[in-house]
Amino acid sequence: MSDLDYLKRLHRNPSPLLLELEQRGHADDIPIVDRETGRLLSTLVHAMQANRILEIGTAYGYSTLWMALAMPPAGRLWTIDPDTSRTAIALDFLRRAGKFDQVNVLNQPALEVLPTFPVRNLDIVFIDAVKTEYEEYLALTVPLLKRSGLVVVDNLLWHGRAAANPASGDADTTIAIRNFNRTFLNHPQLDATIVPVGDGVGIGARIE
Ligand SMILES: C[S@@+](CC[C@H](N)C(=O)[O-])C[C@H]1O[C@@H](n2cnc3c(N)ncnc32)[C@H](O)[C@@H]1O
């Protein structure tokens, strides 16, 4: 058995609602985070008792629900996605989880929302939307984090394509992820690392 299979079997199943949403996402071919990434988000939110969370890229709200379920009762989560047909499903699951009142869905492109986003001292920013915009999301959200707050970023291995030998035919997304990874790991205001969980998760703590 591989290490990953061993760990998959060892962990408890997520709650029935998370499982239902996970299955719905897979059935509809929605690019939701891997289950282990959801678990990691949940642990981070619990550890930090994160009260203010910003997510970029809601889709059906699978990662949103992992984080919302781990938030303290006074916590708030803002999540951005212009696709209202997807976020309607997210809102339905959040309502069923009793988390509807703690979550605000913003149905606009992130680059329209972020320059005037009014909340400061965020505990966690989770980035999981347009890969070619990751560098801009990072530049716009690091100033919104509290000192010691975390920016968490999904898909930094980009399904094996980031690590492949660079070639002239590489897609813009692959090039964007490689560039982002260098920026992220060398960011002067972050202590950042990328861990091989799911599709590669970046975790950066604001230190300045
Ligand atoms: C990878 S999915 C998010 C998955 C979600 N975080 C999860 O794990 O359940 C990316 C989402 O980004 C959304 N998106 C596309 N353009 C966007 C934009 N300009 N700003 C914010 N979100 C965008 C898409 O509609 C899509 O639902």
C-alpha cells in the first residue's frame, strides 16, 4: 500500500454533509480541493481560531464548508466567485450546515472585489481561482492579513505540470504557476512553504 493510500484509509470520513458535497462536486466535474487539502484547511482554521477568512474561488463551497465548519461561532468568511449557479449550491450546503449567516458570497471577479475589500486583519486568505491571476491576488491580499495570518494557495504543483521540464509549448497557466511559486517562496513579507498535499498547497505566514 502506498503512503497516500495508508493515510487515506487511516483518516476518519468527513461529515455526511461534506461527503455529499464532495460527491456532488466530483459528479458535476467541479474542480474542488482534494479531501486532504480540505482537512488541512480545517486544522489550520481550528488551530488559529480563525475569525476572519477570505476565500477566492468558491465553486460549490466544498473548501468553504471545510473552513466554515471549523470557524468559531463568531467567525466570518467572505468568499468570491462570479459564477452564481455554482455559488447557489454553496449557499444551499452552508444553510444546511447552519453556517449561512457566517458566510458572505461575493459574486464578482476577484480582481474587482479585492482593491476595495474593506476588511483588514484577516486570519486566513485561501486562494483557489484563476491561476494566471494568482500573483495579483497575492499582492492584493497580503496587506489584508494580520501579522501571523496565513495565505494558503491551492494547485501549486498543477497536476505535475509545474515540475515538468519547461518547454516552449507550456500553457500560460503552467508558466503562471511556476512564476507564482517563485514569487510566493521569496516574498519579503511571508515565511512561505509549499507542501505536497493534494495538488500542492502553499502556506505563507505574514511576518512583516
Ligand atoms: C477551483 S474552483 C474553486 C473550488 C473551491 N475552492 C473548492 O475547493 O470547493 C475555481 C472557481 O473560481 C471561480 N472563478 C473564475 N473566475 C474567477 C474570478 N475572476 N474571481 C474569482 N473566482 C473566479 C470559478 O467560477 C470556479 O468556481
